[in-house]
Amino acid sequence: MSDQNANPYAFVRTETLPELPPPARETGAVKWMRENLFSSIPNGILTVLALYFIYLVLSGTLPWIMGGIWTTSSLAECREILDGKSAACFSVLTERWNQLLYGFKYPVEAYWRPNLALLLLLIAIAPVLFFDLPRKLLIFTAIYPFLAFWLIWGGTILAPIVALLGVVAGGVVFQLYGKNSFAVGFFGGIIAAFVVWWLGGALIPEGASENAMLAAVPSRDLGGFMLNMMLGVTCVSLSVPLGIALALGRQSDMPLIKGICVIFIEFVRGVPLITLLFVASVMLSYFFPPESTVDLFLRVVIMITMFSAAYIAEVIRGGLAALPKGQYEAADSLGLDYAQAMRLIILPQALKISIPGIVNVAVGLFKDTTLVSVISMFDLVGMIRGPILASTEWNGVYWELLGFAALLFFVVCYGISQYSQWLERRLATDHR
């Protein structure tokens, strides 16, 4: 009572005070800038310098891009309209877009065929990239390569059917002999597939392509960014399983299998890709029977696939080495055979560890497809360096064409990178 008499204004609050908004510097854009751009004096100085550099770049490029010309038919007309002003001549893109995308020999009336193949590719690859989709869609994924081959190249439909039968035969052999040794089953399946292809090729009647529903298009007529996409998708799809087989073969207890894989990997990794492309263009045909005419596109696919598979094999071998020995012992304790242990326990963990390395090889491989221009295959860069810049109408246009090529490659490679990051986050279950 004496304390209350000493302080007559004391009381006990019966309700809580309303929440006050946080200080302005602790929310929104101000907080983000304080934490990321101006967290310290050196970071603030670097931020100001970076913003000044970006201003210099944009102040020089944006007027050049925004003032670009899109409607002329030659570089001379662009310069006449610009009258000394500095601006882009994007007319080369509107004038030669079909050559940049499809090459200069692919039939114009058949453009719908690669477009349809690209659309079907998105459908076929979806259940592989996003494993929440129904597994039944993988049936179309397995059929798609043969359907896309028929759409793009045309000719008789018997050729993709024979190719599909060869793959089926290889899968059957792998199922029979891959239980004890993955490498033996894999390479045995390859041999079985080649036997079926050789027999099926001998049974296809001559002149079958002339009466086909789709007109045949030779590989020499393929070009533009379509050729880069075809090489990239095909070689990455083939090099990943081949790289897994080589990595497992290098760890095999069979001296012959291990020796072959070691020699192959070390030899291919020690040779530049451009050398292998020259081998594909000039020398690889000597390794086939004299009467056979092996397509140049197939020879290039073989060499690029071998090159990237050797690097992917080393990436996957690193993932296998990163697994603790207890994982192998756990597979043995469950009574699993070699193929089951690899498929269910070892490889899923090793591949998860190897995702960044595999994506790095895939991005590098897709960019390296531009090297085929040195063996007279007119991909996107080959079209720019060859027919387009050699023409009198557009001789001297560089930044617009190379910038367009850089944009296409950036979009594809950035998409691959973003998907790999999403996949890593999705599979990050170690600490959940």
C-alpha cells in the first residue's frame, strides 16, 4: 500500500499494444539493398562502380538496338536509311531467318517437319525431366527418336522401324546378361542391336524411299540452328548411358573390360574434339565395309558422343568414388545382385552427386556443336560465316548475326542450367 501511495499513476495493462510496423530500413527493397549491395563500404564502392559500368554499356547499346532497321533487303539500304547514324541492321534476321534456323538447302515446304519434331521433343522429354508425370508417357519417349528421324529425314518408314527393332533386341540381351555384369550386358546389347540393323538394312528394298509418304532429305541439306539442336539432343542422350557404362566398366573386376574402358577414356580425353571431327569426316568411313555409305551426320554423332561420353564417365566415376563403402555393403546385405544394386542403390546416389558435372559437360557439348562448321556442315555459325556473309547483300553484318546466335545458345544453355539447379533442390533430401 505504501508503494501505491508513493506512485499514484502505476497500473497493470490488461490488453496488448498493437504491433508497430518495422523500421523502413528493415523491410522491402531498402533492406535488400543494405544486405546485398551496401553491406559494407568496399561493397558499396563496388556496387557504384558496377552500376556505372552497366550505365556505360546500356547507354551505348540500347540506342543501337532500339534504332535498328528491320525492313530493308540489303546492308546498303540499311546504311542509306540510317544516313550515318549508328544503329543495328536487323533486316538480315528478317530476310535470312529461314537459313539461320533451317539452313539454305532444307525444303521450304518441309519446315513443318522439324517444327513438329521439336514440339514432340518437348512432350517426349517431359516424363524424363519431371518424374512426377505418369510413367506411361515413357512409351512415347522410347518411340520418339525413331519418329523424329522419320519426320526430319523422311524416306521410307521401314528404316526407323528396323532401328527400333535393333534397340529392342539390344534391350533383351541386356536384360539377359546384365544381371551379372552391367558392362557385359551393355556391350552385348550394342552388338545385338548392330546385328539386327545390319540384317534389317539388307532386307529393305531398293527404291523404297522414292515411294515414301515423306520426301527424303539428305543430311547435307540439314543446317542452321536445327542442326545444332539435333546434334546436341542426340549426342547428350547417347553419351549419358554410354558414360555410365564406361564408368562402371572402369571399376569392373574383369581386366579386359577395365582395360578397354581405361584406354578409351584416356585416349578420347587426350584428343581435341576438332581432331575427332576431321576423323569423322575423312577417315571413319574406312572402318566400314567398302560398299556401305555411312552418313556424315551419323559419323559426326558417333565422334561427338564418344568425346562427351569419356568426360561424363569421369564425372560419374567421381560420383561413385564419393559414395561411402557402407552403401555397397548395404546392397550386399540386402541380397541384391550387381545390376539391382547399381540400379536401385548405387547409381541413383552417384548420379545425384554428379548432376553439376554432367550438366557442365552437356552445356559444353551443345556449344561445341558449332565446330561442325569446320567440316563443311552448315550449322548456325556455319551459315553466318558461309552463305550469309559471303553474299553481297549482307557482307559486313556481324554484330546482328553473332548476337542472334549468342541469344539462341544462351536461352538453351540457361534453360539447362536452371533445370539442373531445380533438380538439385528437388533431390536434396540429405538433411530433411
